[in-house]
Amino acid sequence: MRTLIISYDLANPNRNRHVLAQEIMAAGHSWARPLDQTWYMKTDEREETIEARLSTLLTADDGLLIQEVQDDAVLTNTALRWFRQRRAAFEITDDSNVVAFPAPVEPNTQPELPLATAC
């Protein structure tokens, strides 16, 4: 599994900001967001695949950076907290009148990911 850094600069921040965040969270195994428009992602996918997935949400005036990085980082006035990709607790069909919010808590079978330490 590789660690990628994803950073973007939106010309119109209100246009697709939340949709872009959802796509980033869904694209990897786990993710962290230490700054407003900067994400770390753990994934097996290539940078080109992630770029193709995100580029449909960007305009010609937006900027996007995707790069593989090492796990070490120097953080000032911020923290790096890893979150796992959310998975549905149960399937709800289209013809169901059940609305599940929030989703039932799944038993945690994996250890919690650690906070990064500043150097």
C-alpha cells in the first residue's frame, strides 16, 4: 500500500469542494486531512487513476497535485489523524423506506491508526 498526498486549489471553492472531498475519501483504503485542501491517502491505485477520477470535478482554472510520499512528515500547528474508508453496515435497497442515519456501528476488528508525531 502506498501513501499519496493530494492537494488542490479550486478557483471557485464552493463549486465542488464537498463532492471532491467525498471522492478523495472513497478512493483509498484510509485517508487523513491535515490541512483544508491537503489530503494523505493510503491506496493501491496509481496517481493517474486517482487523477482521472478527480479531474471530472475540476475546471480548467483549478489546480491538482497528486504525488507518492513517505510516511514521515513535519507538521506545525496541525495533526495527522488517519481514518478508514467507511463501509456500509448493511444493504438498503432502492425500494426500501428505511433511512439509516447514522449507520450502525460495526465491530472494530482492526487496531486504531496512530497519530503522527511531529519532528
